[in-house]
Amino acid sequence: MEIVYFHSDSHDYASAIYPGVGPAFAKPLGWRTVPISELAQVPHDVAVIDQRLEAGDVAALRAHLAKPHAPLFFRVSDSDMPTEQEPNVRFIFACADLDGVHYAPTYGLAGPLLAFSKTLKRSRLAHLPYTYDATREVDVLMSERRRLLFISGASHASLYPRRAQLRRRLRWNPLLWGMVHDLAHPGYPDGGRPLRHGIVRDRFVLHAAQFTHFFVEGSRHESEFMKFLECAYAGSVPVGVSAGTMSVEAAACFRPWQPTARSIKADLQAPEAELVERAAAYRAAMKALRDPQRVIADFIAAVRGAL
């Protein structure tokens, strides 16, 4: 099955703070990446359309969908995406149930995405998660890291309840001040908001690898964000709560999450051999779970079941 990943002709992918959009998303999968303007010219059995669209891409897709075409799967990279009001995003969901139009969610079904899926009559869904990219792995000895819990990302309390809770406690509990390294969110330059700092993409993984522990959570939707992979790339010990789509082996690397100074201190002071073992087990589990060939095989099986 020839799967081609089509991306925007004009979106500034280089300004994205993580490699989860555009050609960078398809790179670990080994799929050919082509601009949307060439959709009708490039032979393919299945088209996967990147979620970052500009006005010119929407015009090209409208023209393409008006003619006979191969099956097309729009990527859906956020469980809340169906509620977004941005016109180019609204176009993606307005195509629901058109002939040959389907969806490829990055995360599991939850929230607005789950509600949207229940409205579909002809369109189908095929899970297409982030894929493990072994070239991003960083190897730093546990003994050379700082025994701190690394935390990063936005702090919307309703969306990231555990992260927001930890940061609230960090503000008023001095016992936590020497246990946590908090990296401010870098902003969304590809969304028109200025970049606050340059610790993004590979520099983000290198930064995380300075610390023994890495805090991750999947938001209120328990989504498997790229940070779950980046924790494995950094070779860090995962702390927080695993995502709903993760394997038993990966989830087993997490301890029950307690946002208290006592619990965090106990984990930070665990024997080095135990930390090495947990970090290695987590990397191995995520590497197996999101192995590119496994992701491709599962996606093709879902596509064949949908068509």
C-alpha cells in the first residue's frame, strides 16, 4: 500500500516547537512527503493530510475532493480540535462523510473528538500516533544528571490538572524548590505568538537529559503526547501518569503519582541502579510500542478495515 503524506505548501513548519507536524511527523515512518498542491499528480493508494492547513491548501483540497480520488485521511492532532473555530480547521471537520474522506487521530478517542466520531456515518478513523525516532535518543549517565524532577509545558488547570497542581504547590511549598526544575513554555511562534526561549525540538530533549526524572501527563483526555516519547529519548525516569493508549509495559514504569514533597523526594533519592533500570525499561517499552513498522502495520490494518 503506497501511503503518501501531504503537507501544506505555505505553512511555516520550521517555527513549530516540536517535530510533530508536517514532514517531520512522517520522517520516522519513512513515508514520502509532498506538498498538497501536488495531491492529484503524485500516485498513491492512501493520502494522509497534515493538520496544519493554510487558505491555499484548503482551496486545493476543495478542488481535489470534487473529483474522484484515492482515500484521504485528515490528521487530527488534538482531542479538542473539533471545537476549534479557525476556518482552516473547521474545513477539516466539514469534510466529514464526504466520499473517500476519513480521519487519522494522533491520540485516543476522548472529549470533543469522541463526540465527533459518534456523528460519522461514512467516514472512518485510523489511529496514527507519534512514532519512535531512535535518532533523537540522548545517552547521559544517570550519575551525571541532576537529581531533579523536570517539568515543562502549559499550565491550563482545566486541561493539564496534574501539571497545574504541581506548579501551584511549587509556588508556595519551599520544600519543593530544590526538587523541581521548571522550564517555562516556549510559546507558539507558528501560531503568531513570540518564541520565549529556544529550548525546543532536539534542544528540548538535550535539556531534559540533564535531569534524572521527567514529569509527563496526558491532559484531562489522557492523551499520549510527544513528551511521553521525549522522556524516553532523554533516557529519563518517567513521573506522572501514563496515557490511556500506552502499553502495560510502559505504564508499569510509572509509580503512583503523588504531588507531595515527601513522594517526590523519595523518588529522587531512589538508588541509582533502580533509576537506571526504570529509565531503560521505559525507553525499551516506548521503542517497542511506537516502533515505526508496528505503527505502519497497525495503521494499514485500520485503513483496510475502514475501506
